[in-house]
Amino acid sequence: MVREFKNKIFLILSMIALLTIITGCSSLTGVNTKYYTGYNSVEMKFLTDTPPSTFNYDSQATDINVNTIPINVELDNKGSSNSYGALFVYGFDPKMIAVQAYSSNYPSSLGYTGPVRTTSTSAFSGWYGNSNTYAVQAIGVPIGNSIVNLGLTSINGQQSISFSSFGLSGSGAFANRGAMFSAMNFQTRASAAGYGGISTGVVQAQIGSALNPITMGMMSTFGWGAWLKHFQLEGRNSNNPGGGMDVVEFPAVMLPNFPPSLEQFRQRIMVTSCFDYATHASTMVCIDPNPYTNTGTNKCIPTTVSLGGGQGAPVAITTIEQRPGKGRTTFVINVHHYKQNTDDALFDYFSLYKCDPASGAVVKTNDKNVVYVGYVYLSDMDITMSCMPDQVIRLDDSGNGQITCSINFDPTMAASAYEAPIEVELWYGYSKTIYKDVYITRI
């Protein structure tokens, strides 16, 4: 009886050990981990008590460091896209609180000798331009002294900057696109339309990696120079399951510029992040070059494919509708903006400079809720330039939008249906804001 009991205990312990090993291996290898789900992106929060809810200002202090308010912001990239962005701190009276680099009146006695924000505004004119190209220096991209020219396309009679027509030369939109990707050391691949498209295999594991270097140059053009707190965070992936994380410090100091009778008052500390982000989705679709011929041997039927649960980004591709025709298939790609917080904002990428609260620029209706098609691949064919209208998705007030892409098949292709992967990457600007009220008491 005792021996039987011991055997049962040994069996139970062996099963527990086996389950532990299996679970541990799954965790180490990333088995069943899904990185391209959800609707998060770069999330922000204040570290505990930075800033504090209450702050005692010592009006008799001879050391100005005594009246320093700690402001520390934690950034976590909880989505799947690499992201490059910048942070702005504001909301307080600039005569009462000065922030290092952000405030021109930051006390020199504190020893800071770095760059300071100037009052001059950037010459960047936003989404609409007045010339045939809009040049930005692509910082950090190995292209020598070359500049990236963002070509303009005509939309409803107005000239607008377009991702589909940028590059390094003025020899045409198709040549420009391939030249730009080649200069950034990304492999290129001929598309169904004959222009140079980016090779999707290069960026599969690093969503948004083609967009980030362009953003560096764009932000420099905005005037967002070395004084500004920039960040570059990797998205969640198999090599970095938790995504990139950073803590940014804003040294701030109370200035003795308020009435002695003002014993307590409130200051709101606000931080806004302005960054690029990408949505990448892939799924299998049914391709039927000749849907009107029923041979009875078709392996699939074109239908609407649902992509529920998001792709690890605030803009999600929800469904891809397939509309087959003889020698041609059309895909209707539907997207939705899943806004997580009231202050979240989806910006037109080329209007992201207006995300700066101190830019003085008026945010217009067409500065928001615009998404660009980075690329669309069907198997090994780049069909980006077929996406209409103008490779741009404009979302309605409910956050919904769509774009139509198509491909023409070679007449010599077999008539039977087959399954093929489709990949879509969307590019856009994004903004998030957090704030905390600090009650300052004079002692």
C-alpha cells in the first residue's frame, strides 16, 4: 500500500516536471506568442511621483536645485512597429517653471550649455507645397549628401506630397520610389507595373523600418533639432518580445516669479509624443484568374477575409474583400482606427509637425485621419501603385476607411484558382498626450 502511494506521488511529480519543462520551452522559443495583435503603439506614463502631486517651493533657498521638479516619463512600445518620435513638455506657466532645453529662460546657474529651442518657426509648409518636389535630408541614412525629394501629386486639383512619388531624382515617380529605397540600402524588386518597389522580405521582421529613417529627416526639416528629446523604439517581435522601452527626464525648476501672497497654486504638466507608426498585415487570399470558368477543380473560392484582433497598431486592417474578374482581381482593403484614449490623434504623416503644441500651426481637418499605403505585395508582386485613390486612405469621423488595389494577370496563366499571401503595410503619424496636476505650496 505504501509502495503504491509512493508510485502515485512519483507519477504526479513527474507530470508536473514535464509540464514545467514544456511551458518553459514554449516561453523561451516564443511558441504561441502573437506579436501582431492588439491596438497599442508607443504608450507613455509618468514614473511614480515624477512629477509629485504636491511640491513645496522654498522661497528662502539659496540653492536653486532645491526647487527642482522631477519630471520622468516612461515610454513603452507595446505595438509591433518600430517607431521614431519626439516629446514635448508644456501646459505650465513658462514664467514660473523652466524646463531644460525647452525653455529659453532655464537658469544658466544650473550649468546647462546644450541647445535650446528657438522662437523661429520651421519653413516646412505641410502637406501642400508650392514646388514640384519637397526636399528633406535623410539623417542617419547612408545616402551621402543626397536628399530625398518628396514628389507632389495632384488630388482634386491641389498639389499634395505623396509617398508613391518620392525618391532621389526627378526622372519620374516610378524611378524615384525604387531609387529612394535603394539609397536606404533596402533591397528592391520590380513590381507588376515595372517600377522599383521595396522588397517586403527586408522589413518583415522590423515593421516600420523603411519609414523611420525618413521620419528622422522630416523632423529635422520641421526644426525639431538637437534640443528636443527624441526616441527610437523597437516594436514587439520574436527577438524582443517586450518591445523597446526608454525613460526620458525633463529637468525642470521653479522660478521665483510669482506674488508672495500666492501661497498655493496648481500647474498642469503635459507631455505629448509625436511619432511615426506602421501597420503590417498578411493573410492568404484566393486568386482566380478566370472565375467564370467552372472546371470543378478549383481549390479555393475568392471571398472576404477577416483580420480581427488588430495587428499591433492603432490602425488595423479589418477585412480584405476579393472581387475576381477575368484576368484581373481587385482587393478592397478596409481599415479602422481603434482610438485607445481621448487625446490620441492620428495625423497625416506630412502634417506631423503640427503635433508640436508650440508650433503655432493651425490643425485643419485634412491634417488628421490620413493613412498612407507603404506597400502592398501579392506573392512576389508589388501592386502598391495600383492602389486607388493615390495610395492614400482617408478615414471618416467613425475611423473607417478603405482603398482598392488590383492586379492584372498574364493571359497565359492557368485558369485554376490558387491561394497566395497578400501583405499590406500602412504608414502614418500618431500623437499621444498625458498630463498631471501639481499643487505647489510656498514655504
